[in-house]
Amino acid sequence: MIVNFILLNQNINLYTKKVQDLSFIRQMRLIYGGQSGNCLCSRSLEEEEVKLMVKRISGKDSLWNGIAESCDITDKSFASFTSELNKMFTKYGFKTCIDKISFLAQAAHETGGFQQTKEEKSSHASSTSTYKGRGLIQITGDLKDGEYNEAGLYKKYADSIADPLIESNPDLISQKLNYAVDVSGWYFAKMKKVPKWGATWNKYDNVRKKKVAHFSEGLGKTLLELAPLINQDSKYFWLQSKILNGYSKKHYLEVDPKGWVDRKKMFNKLSAIFRFNTECVNNPNTYDSKERASWIEIAYGELWTEEIVGKKHNPRVLEYHASAGLTQSHITDDGDWPWCSSFACWVFKNSKEYTGKITAKATNWQNWGKEDSKDKPMYGALAVIDWGENDNGKGHVGFVVNVDGNSVYLLGGNQTGGDKNTKGRVCIGKYDKSVIDYFRIPANYEPKENDYIYDEIKTTSQGFESLSTTR
């Protein structure tokens, strides 16, 4: 089953008109210079943004460190990488946020978080072939006799830029930063396309018909041309990933693309970093947080930050702890230290609305600020849960982003165990209102009408994890 992680439903809810009005205001501000924001539409990446991207994706402050093998790139500066990305985006027509984010998500996966530009040695024949995977998207040559020793795409790219040396010396793709970036944009925007799947596939023809019907709007499109369709339906990011890796005639939707979990994670992180769901003027599903509780925009910017299982900690999570007055010595070696409260401290301390004493203990927030309505808490209110004596007084806190009947959606830290390498992440969890003891807001904050417009929570790019009430 495909996991839908882009907002699919265009029908917002009872607050549709207000949300549309806010979106129009935001777009006018962007057009007339009143709002800078992080939207990537029709503008270049900045070096500091690329540094943040790499840091949040790989946990590293540097590029091209290699994974199991050293990376061949000779120029490892952020300034050069930023420049080459911008050149490539302009050259091949990457204009909007979704164009750039979908490409960067695929590249982040293929390069191990922008650490490697070649396929490292493995059990796969391609890894020892002359024209093995290289570049940000890992282009390969043509297969012959079990090896990728026919130039194929390497020759086509060499011809396209009039540099025959690439065919005779394919390592140039993994050594020269300009080639590593440019060839990937060329492949993404010009070469790799969704088939039209017009010819009969004999015994698999029923599969072909299903693909044609399910992906009807994407037929014949390049990977770049698929990008805008992701705004309509997440299945097109799935298809983009599948076409990038190869789509067997035997399969319809039964087999996910290689590295699918990581590709989704990269897309989700990049969407948060570049405020795709809150700032992008070309995202029809954009929701607005700037017109409401200001601290929520800060919290949304941390989506998908994860703690690491074991002795090694995510430096970002350590920053959360530091904001709550905790140091490394307070945190257990197995990474089990709860951090929902530390995350709340960090968010408030980085916003203008922060007042009151910091606390690393979730249940202590019950006396912070002032109380908000339990029937209809405002967007951004801090929900406080006390699990009671049976859990030794342990609690949980998170920011309200939606209330739907008895269901409350909380944006917070340490809200799910995640995968086997993750000890909790920043995401949105669904809780029953009955388990929440208090809703608190900053003492100096006076709620406005717009503070009671909630976000429609349906998707994981927006931060939603399908989890029931957890402890």
C-alpha cells in the first residue's frame, strides 16, 4: 500500500474561506516584498540554507565525506555546491519549491545525505562496472553481459555538453562537482521519463492497464514534469522514485521503490526545512501559521528531527535539552531521556512569546502561563498530559494544531519510536481529548480570531504519524 504523505484533500473544512483569505494575503506579501520567507519558488538557494539542509539530513557540518569509501569530489565547499545547484536549477528549468524539493530528496537518498557521488563496491555487478552509478542521481551506463560497461547515458551526456572526455574517463562525473550536479539535473529534467505504456504486455497486460489508469496524468512526463503532480497526489512522488530505480512489468503497486522509506523521510525533512507547507505560494495545500500563534512556525520547522538510539545523540535534540537547562551529563547513554518538554522549551525560547520558568519535566507545564479552554483550545496551545501514578508521574506535552471532535492533534517532540534507528521524532500525533489534563498558553499572549483556525491533519509530509495515544 502506498502511504499518502502530501495533503490530498482540497476541501479544507469549515474554516476554508478564512484559510484561503490568509493564503491570498501571504501571496500578495511575497509578490510585493512584504514577506521573504523560505519559499524556493523562482529564487536561488542560499549557502546557509544548503548548510542547514545537509546538517539536518546527514547530521554533518561538511559535504562529501564518503560512506564506506572516500568520496572523489575535489571541491567540497558549500559555496561551490550552492552555486552549482543554482546553475543547474536555472539551466534545466527547476522553478518551484516542489521541483527543487523532489529533486533534492532523491539526491539526498542517492548520495547518503550528500556524502558520496559514486556507487560504492557491493555485491551488485553495477558497483564494479566501468559506467557504474555516479553523480547526485547515480546515473549508470547500459547493461551488457551482466555488467554496465556500455557508455549509454554517459555518452549521451558527453555529447550534450560537447565533452568527449566523460565517455573515456567516467570518473569525471564523481570527481568534478559541476559534472556531478549538472548530469543529475540533465537526467532528471531531460532524459528519464514515465513510459506511456501503450504496447500490450501479453500476460502482464492487466498490470499495464492498471498503471495507465492509476498514473494517467504522469504518462510520458519527465521526472521534473512529475513534480507539480505531487502537489495533487503523493502517488506521483512514489512514481518518480519508482521510475528512477526501475519499474518491473510484473508489478503494479505491490513493491515500493528501493529506499522508499528513506526517500519519504528526505522529502519530509526538506519540506519542513524549506517551509513547503507554510510558505510556498505555489503549493495549493499550503496552510498558514504566521497569522496565528507565532511559535508554531518554529515548531513546524523542526518536523522529523529524530533522536538516535544508543549513546550517540542528535545534536539538535541536545540543543532542545540545553534550552531546558539540561547538559550531556543529565542524559542517559541509551538515548532514553524524554525530550517532549525540552522541545517545548526550545520552541518557546526561540519565539517572542516565551515567558515563565523553563522546565524539563512535562507535568510541570500545568502551572505555566495561563489556562486555555478545554472545549476549544487555541491553535498552538500547549497540551499537558499526566499519565498518573501508574506511570510514576510521567507526562507528555505537545502543541495543538487541530481539534476534531474528541481527537486532538499535537505537534511535539518524542512522539513516536520511529524506526529501529530512531528514539522518537518531532511529528504530529493524534490523542483523545480525555487524556489531556490542561491546555496552557503564554501568560502575555492574547488569542486572536485566527488562532481558532486549525490545520487539517491528513498527511505525513505535514508531520502526521498515524499513531494512537502513546506514552
